[in-house]
Amino acid sequence: MTSSSYKSFKPQVPSLLIMDRYITTELIPPFLFGVGAFASVGVAIGSLFDLLRKVTEAGLPMAIALKVFLLQLPYFVAYAFPMAVLLAALITYSRLASDSELIALRSCGLSIYRLVLPAIILSLVITGITFVCNEQIVPAANYEAALTLDQALKKKEPSFQQSNIVYPEYRTVSQPDGSQTDILTRIFYADQFDGQRMKGLTILDLSRPGLNQIIVANTAVWNSVQSTWDFFNGTIYIVAPDSSYREIVRFQHQQLHLPRAPLELAEQQSRDYNQMNISQALQQLKIVRLSGNEQKVRKLLIRIHQKIAIPFACVVFCLVGAILGTRPQRTSKATGFGVSVLVILAYYVLMTVGDALGLSGILLPWMAAWLPNMFGFSAGGWLLIRAGR
């Protein structure tokens, strides 16, 4: 490269950086507008109306209602991020196209791929922010909101009542050939858990050689002070190695030193999908697999994959919005909002279809979760290639 050509080439680098900065600053205001607009619609429909009804009909204190509202707000803000990216890309590139700025930039030799790059990079940043919010903030806030609401309304039976709690406990033993195997040592079953106590319990205890126990009780609660279980109104059956009953003990109140794990299991199962991060969902998946409920396993697997797939909707929406916006016509915020709603509706229809296909076993869970994104990337890529010709 000659010195003259080098001099002509050198100024292009800062000009490209200026262009990237210019497009990014144009994207941010409509993005913030979209976050506010979509979050407001979501929180009004999904939270505010219900809280106002509880204030007027159930006597919920305004201070508690405000606290629950603020705790539920991060959920709607996080879900507004992908929608806001779509609106920002659509409005920004539509304005650039209608003002012939895109034509001027393309006449300088810049391809459509290079022009949408700043928006894609910004969408990747927002994808990371969305993922962190959905992992660190939203689950804890949703769970705290549910507990606060239940306590304020003084429900006798909390909304997270569970049934059919099964907790097996195993011990690893070494075989004569040196291999290791897991042997069932205890199985804990309860008909119900109402958030405070277990009901309808049956425990099969095989932990002590030569002494098997079957414990049946009406209720049981965890005694956190003494770190033990308090069983009420039950019977202990002690079974001899020859399978005959050695002793039958009836009791009104009996303390048994059993692990706290069944309570942790019940409390974990009480959480809704929106109240768990990926780590908590994976822990619950291990427990659900023990129950053998394949439908519930598939559903939880789909939700786990969606926790990764949904943040990447920011990139999908950005790609689709930018390409739709490159058409030479001005799009106002109202029109952009309407077009965004149609694209979002199509995305969530595909999400519903993916859920149905995944739960029925037609698609693998990861395919069901990523189905809307795969369609979105395909459609966006096709539109981008057409626009680049």
C-alpha cells in the first residue's frame, strides 16, 4: 500500500466509529420509550388491576400493595427489554431510511450488514442484561412478592400448597468386585404440604441393618430449634428381618431425627417457574425425575431452556426490526408500537406452539424452547439477505 493510499484509508476508521456511535445514540431513546411503554402495559394488565381489586375487596393495605407492586415490577421490565429492542430498531432504521441517511451511507460503500451491526451489538448487550435480571433479580423478587401477599391477606392455606411429596434417600455401598452401587435407605412420603406442616405421612426406614421401621402419622412439622421432626397422631411399626411385626407403638407426639431434606424439597416444589433461577430449576429437576412424572420433567426442561432462549429474543427482534425499518418510509412511535405488537404476538404464538409440541414429546425440550428464536433468526436472515442484494 502506498503512502497516498494509506492516507486516504486512515480517516475511514474514525468515521465508522462515529457512525456506530451515531446509530447507537439514535437507538437508545426509542428503546427507553419501549421499556416504559411495554412494561407499563404489562404491569397494568398483569399486576396493577389485581392489586387494586385486592385493596378494595380484600382490604389489602396500600403500603403492602405498593411493596408487592414494586417487587413485581422487575419481572415486567425484564420481559419488556426484547420488545423495546424491536421497537427501537424499527423506529431508528425507519427514520434513517426515510431521511435518506441509509442511502447516503450505502453510497459510501457500506453494506446493509455493516449498517445493522451497531444495533446487533447493542441487542447482545441488552441480552446479557436481560439474562442477569432474569437470574438474579426477577425470581427472588417474584417469590418475595408472593410471600408478602399471602402473609398480608392472612391466608389459611398459602397459594403454594403442594401434594404427593416423595423423597427417597440412598446410601452408596461397595460391592465385592470393587464397584459401587446406591441402596435405598429411607423413603419419605407426604400427602400434602401447606407451607407449614406435612399431612398424611408414611416413612419407610431401612437405614439400620436388621431393624426396619414403618412410620405413619397424621401430621409433622420441622422443629428448627432442636433440628428434628415432630410427628403427631401416628404409629411406628418395627419389622423383624423375617418380615414379621416385632413391635407396634402408637403415639400422640413423637420426635424423630430424620433429615430436613423433605421439607426443602416441598418448599422448592412450592416455587413457581417464574420464582426460580436456572440453578434452582435444575435442583428441582433432579427431584421431579425421581417422581417419574415425565410430563412434569419435560415441562421443567422447556422452562429451563426458555430462561436462556428468551433473552436472545432481543437479538431476534433487533434483526427483524432493523430490516423492516430499512424500507424507505417513516415509522412513527405509534405505528412502530403497532408493528412491534404484531411481531411480538407472532413470537409468542410460536412459543405456545413450541410448548405444546414439547410437552407432547414431538419436539425435544430444547427445540421447543428455541423454536420461536429459530423461526425469527431464519426470517430475519432471509430479509437481511434480500435487503443486501
